[in-house]
Amino acid sequence: MIVDSLRWLGRAARNIPLPLALHWESCDDDSYGGLYLKPSPKTYLVDGAEVECARGIIIVNAISSPAGREVANALAHEFRHHMQQLSGTPCPGQSFRQCLNREGTYERAIVRFFASNPLELDALVFSHRVAPSDSSANWMDLLQGARR
Ligand SMILES: [Zn+2]
């Protein structure tokens, strides 16, 4: 299912070519809320449909983000990676799963994931500003707690 446009992002999205935004209905992995694929000549299979990646693709995991605010926050987070990509900053490669395997607990993995990667931290701060959710508030709290 195609998510309605990202124009709700307002000024942040002005003059930026919008990526395709999709709900990944059949995703059974609840370990993340969203995924960003940078613009490329590739095509991907999403819910059985072939999707071109020429404009870049944001995929939101519908299972882990059932609430509207969480979906909006995940869209904003992944859109920030799109902005980073278009400004020439490469996308981060470190996954939350890797942090979880290394740290053992969800809370410690969240702190490592955002604190060790400036691009992820930037995406968190951006998404929490334009589309705050319970998750983004929790992650900001965990990061502030780790700094104390
Ligand atoms: Zn991210």
C-alpha cells in the first residue's frame, strides 16, 4: 500500500524530490519501524509487487508501527536519511540488530545505535521534532539518561 505523500513534512520537504513511501504489509520482522533505500536503478519486491527505486524508497513496517504517530515518526526518520543521502552524506550501515547483538539489552542497544552514529542521531532528533511519537520520546529519554 502506498502511503500518502510526504508533503505533511512541510518546509523540510520543500524542493526535495520525494521518495516512494510504502507500507510493508507482509513484513514479519518487528525489529524496526522503517527502512530507507537510496535512489538507484534497482527494483525491489515489496508485498509481491516490483517497485522501482529511481527516487529512493521508504518502507514502513506496518506490524511494528500500528499507531499513526509511530508511522509518522518512522516516515520522518527515514525521510531524514533521504535528505542525508541527497546532501551527499552516505547512509549509515550499522543496523539496530547489530547493536542489539552486541549490547544485549534493548535500552543499551538504543543508546549505542543513536549515540555511536551521527546520522542516526540526526534522524532521531529530526523525526522527534516534526513527528514525535512515544518511541522517539522514549529513545530521547534513554539517550539523555546515558549522558548523565
Ligand atoms: Zn535510521
